[in-house]
Amino acid sequence: MNYNEQSVIQLDFSEEMRNSYRDYAVSVIIARALPDVRDGLKPVQRRILYAMNELSLTPDKPHRKSARIVGDTMGKYHPHGDSSIYDALVHMTEDYSLSIPLVDGHGNFGSIDGDSAAAMRYTEARLSKGAITLLENLDKGLVPFIPNFDESEKEPSVLPATFPNLLINGTTGIAVGMATNMPPHNPAEVIDGVIAYMDNPEISTKGLMKYIKGPDFPTGAIITNSDDIFNIYDTGEGKLKIRSKVEIEDSGNGRKNLVITEIPYTVAGNKTKLLENLVSLSKDKVFDEIYDVRDESSKEGIRIVIEVKKDRNIENLLNGLYQKTSMEDTYSVNMLAVKNKQPVTFTLKGLISEFIAFQEELYTKEYEHLLIKANERLEIVEGLIKATDVIDLIIEILRGSSSIKQAKSCLSGSGTDGIKFKTKKSEKEALKLNFTEKQADAILSMQLSKLIGLEVLKLRQESDTLTENIATYKKVLNDVNELHKVIKKRLKTYKKQFGHERRTVLDNIGNTKYVEEIKEETVYIVIDRFGYCKSLDEASYSRLAPETIEEYTHIIPMKNTGKLCVFSATGFMYQIKAMSIPKVKNRDKGVLVQSLCKIGKDDVITYIAFEDLFESQLLFVTKSGYVKLVSGTEFETNRTCITSTKLEEEDMLVCALQVTVEETLDNDRNVIIATKNKLYLAFPLNQISELKKTSKGLKGITLAKDDYVEYVKVITPDIENIEFDGKRYNIKKIKVKNRNEIPSKLK
């Protein structure tokens, strides 16, 4: 194919990407992910309900295969894949997700436990009574219809919802750069709030909250920060803390059980995960108080039983479960919806205002439709009544006419040409007739049975009724207060039909504290040459073979409530809780020290139990030959990482040896420092001064430019040899000098 310059379109790549992504984002926001503020439905939900309505799947009709519903929805209105449509259909059946389910499902549609629904070919569905409130009067032209994706069908751009679905059922949706998270509410409370707003449009958010007290989740549970609800309703954003409802039951023999009867809304559809979490916490001994966990839930409701060991603090355990499981969870509220094809964050008052404005529009159109229909019917009824008074003349016209058109023309007052009358009088009377075209059509199609006196009486009664209705319709259309009365009347009917007691308890408990109950015992922290560490109780440690013990480079006995201090070559001290070090079996490997603190792989100098520091001093020796003693009390801190000593640039810590105060005063204890060049200096330990951890220390050995300290050890008279750089040296021949004298050569 040949191209010319005119057929090549030059585009800026970044501008094209920007425009394309913006179009995509708008499409997702408006046409996929977010609900319309008027009917509270996302496009896929609206299309499913409309397709079901077109299939006449009303609550009084049999269920139809879900596959048929999904097929119609996808083929006619929503060409985005059957799985997404079926997922939306399943969601609309969930009584644990919606206050009023919109679809009545028959078959396996999943469960609150987290079980997935059966394939669409196995399940059936029909519209629920709640869905009918969104679809009523769809044929009266109350809402605009738009072409579908291929313009072969028409679909409603919004459903004529006469029910505050968005607030009552809530919704969730993730778009591009934004998301909606609307909590469900109690139907009776929302309807009362809507009516209160119509009575007083100036009502405040606090005024509305006298009726709409807060979200009401289908799963019940407890909102523990009810004081924050006002701010959420006033801004459209915020967070709710939802806590499971738990009962404490006696199980005999002095034991008690925790029984979960209601779970947070965020856990609905995933109850099994909560159960597994509770079981794992029990098995891993995170909560040693738990004896057993079992699920006794049934159709009557949720019942998860946590058996607690005898003589345990059950209230403290409950607080711990709230903190460490999804028995207490956070629900982020974001009241975002689409208005005029724009995403808007609404307040509670704003949502109700939009609903009422939509109702005024719907009811106005509905009553305009009723008025037109009533006027049309009154016109026909009046024509039929009038016709019964001159029925003999009409019969004569029909007999004398050669066609229906000729007779209709005469009845409409267009003349009597071509019609044969018995008398001139009849012809003169016929000229006086002036029925409308619709009346003439009704007369010509009228059955003779309508001439019975009783039928004529019915026509007169119908005329009176129509006249009264027309007056009522005009009154409603001309007076907004009368319009509101009609809206309120229907809403009160819905309140009786769908209203129920509040399920979610509103409270202001605040944060509960859990005091971890730990039975204090001695453990042995063992660390091998690769840096793997583990915790062993005394019984397990006593069973270790001598050759196994030799494999560990560090063995630190300490309390399980204590902390392990790790000193690094870069001059830091890290703290690791003994409880954080896995308590495992002898054959288990353990975990790397690096995974428990932020120390580097080759940075570890030594390990010391935190409680041992306060009864001793630490001997610090650096690569550059600086030495000092530091009191262990200087390292008392709750921080996980602190600077343990001051280092000059490019200097490093070689050792941090633990010595007692008595040892520092002992004349028989010496310090030997060996360097890379096999030089050494031995001097009494009591010659080293005690300094602050923030000091760099005193010069302990004089070094050549290319030399540095590699080895440090505190020696006593009973030690004969030391091992350094793979060789053994007899220290009986080593001469003890004063600190900072000239080093000698190791032999």
C-alpha cells in the first residue's frame, strides 16, 4: 500500500497516552465502577435487573436459569464478559451484603463463610420484591432510554427507583484514582430521614441523625466509634470500627466460652478465614488461654465457640482477639457516586436531597402520564355516554352508510353526504353530531352490551371517578406539598414492607488494651555460625548432645520476657525480644538474626542478654586500637536500635566483651590485643578507664599505618593458650606491659 503525506497523522506520544488514559478512566468511573446517585446502581447491576424485567422474572413467576439471564444481559446490554455479570448477579442475592437483596436466588449462591457460588448453569434467579421498587412504572416514560452498545436495543439510563436504594443497600466500587464505599443502612430509619427532610429542607445533619442513627449492617455487630459518625455524614468520608458481638457462656467445671454471634461486615463472605485465624493463633500458642475453637454456625445464625482454659482472664483474652484478628475491623467510608456523569462525594444530607429531587421528577412525570391517560379515557367515556342518548340515530347512520369511514365522518360532524336516512329529521339531527375522532372510533367499536342500563350506569360512575382523579392529578402537579404527600405515602408503604429492627449496635467503646500474659521461664537463645537463632526451653536444651552444643557459636541463657542485645561492628546496639525469637524443636533450624532486626549480614560482633548488662561493664575495642569500659546501665532503653559507642570515620568496633565490676578490679586479669601484622600488647584490665558510651575511648595500642586490631581477649592466670588467625599461641611466654607501650611480635 502506498502512503502519501496526507494519509499520515502525526501525534505527540505523551499527549495521545494522556488523552487515551483519561478516556479510559472516565469510562471506568461512569460506565463501570461507580453507582448513580439516583438509583444507587452500577451499570452492570442496572442492566441485569432490566434484562430480568424484560424476561418477566417477577417475584410471582418461576425462577429462570442464571445462564439465560447472564446471556441476555451480555448479548443485549453489557458486552464485558459473563463472569463479571454473574458475579454482580450473585452479589445482589447476598442477604449478608445487602439490607434488601435485589435478586431472589435459587440454588447455591455461596455463603457468608466464603464458599463460592455454583456455576451459572446450575443456579436460577428471579427479581426480588425489593427490585420491583426500582423497576415500577418503567413503561410510563419516566426515565430516558438510550441505545445499547451496538444500537440494536434500548436500555434505561437510570431506573425509576422510588426507593432510597443507595443508602439502604450501600455499595462498593473501585475506579481509576477513586473508589466508593457506601455502608448499608436500616430501611425504616432511611425512610424516616427522607420524610423528615421533605418536612424540613433546612434540617441539619444532626437533625437527620435523630432518624438515621448510623450504618446498619446486615451482619449486625457493634460500631465502637459512634462519635465519628456525625463527621462521616457531614463530610462523606471517614472510618468506622466494627467489632464482633461476643457472648460469655459458662461451660461447666469453672470454665467459660467466648461465643461469637455476629461478625463485622468486612468479614461477611469470608468467615472461614476468621475461623482459620483463630485456630492458628491457638496452635501457635499466641493465645495460650485458648483450649479449642469450633464453628457451630447454622441457618439460625453465626455461632463460633472459643473454649477458654480454666482460671484465665477471659476479658483480657477477648481484648487480645479484638486486636490481633478480624473480630474487630475498620470500614473506610467514602460516599462517592455519579451525578450528571461526574463523580461527587456526597454528605448524608446531599444523598437524601438528590433522592428527593429524583422522586419529584419521577412523580411529576408519573402524574403527568396519569393525567394524560385519564383525560384520554374521560374523552372516550363521555363520548360513549353521549352516544347512548342518541343510539337510535347512530344505528340509523350506520345502516345508511356504505363504509366505516363515511359513518365516522358523519359522527365527527363532517356532514352526511352519501348516507341514507329514513327521515329528513334524522338527517338534520345527524348534522348536529360533533364527536371527537377518538370518541367516534370508540362508538364504532362499541359492543351492543354497553346499551344495557347497568353498563350505562357504570360509564357514568367511571366518568365521575375520572373527573375526581383528574382533579387530584392536577392538584398534585400544581402543589409541591401535595406531591410530597404522595411520595411520603409510598415510602411509608415501603417502610411497612421492608422495615426491620436495627441490627448493628452503636457504641463508643474506644480502644481496648490487651495485656499479654506471659509465664516467665528461662530459655536458651542459641545461634550458629551462619547466624540462625532459635529459642529452647530448659528441658529441650538439656537434651542437646555435646557435639550439637559445639556447633553453636553463641549460647545465651535469659528470661523469655527479656531482650537480646546485638552489638554491631558499625557501633550500634539492636534489641530483639526473646518472645520474637521462635521457640522451636531441637531439630528445627530457626531464623536468621537479620530477619529479626536491621543488622547487616556480616555486622554482628556479639550477643548479650539485656538483663545481664546492668550487673556488668562492657569492654569496647575498636579497629583503630581505642579501648574503654562502659557501664551496662547506659544501655537501658526501650528503643530497638541505639548507638552503642562513638567511632571515628572508617573505624569499626572489634569487640564488646562483657566483664563484671569485680573483674575490672582484679590484678590477675589482663587484656590481650592482637593485630593483623601479628603484633600484640597485653596489659592489665584495670588500666582501662570507665567512660561514657558517647566517647570514642583511649588509645590502647599503637599501630602502624597498614595495621589494625583483629583480636581481643580477657585472660586469666589459668589460661595457657589463645587461638588467633588459625594458630595457637602460648600466652605463658607473653609479657604483660602497660597500656599503649610498644607492641611485641607474636611467636
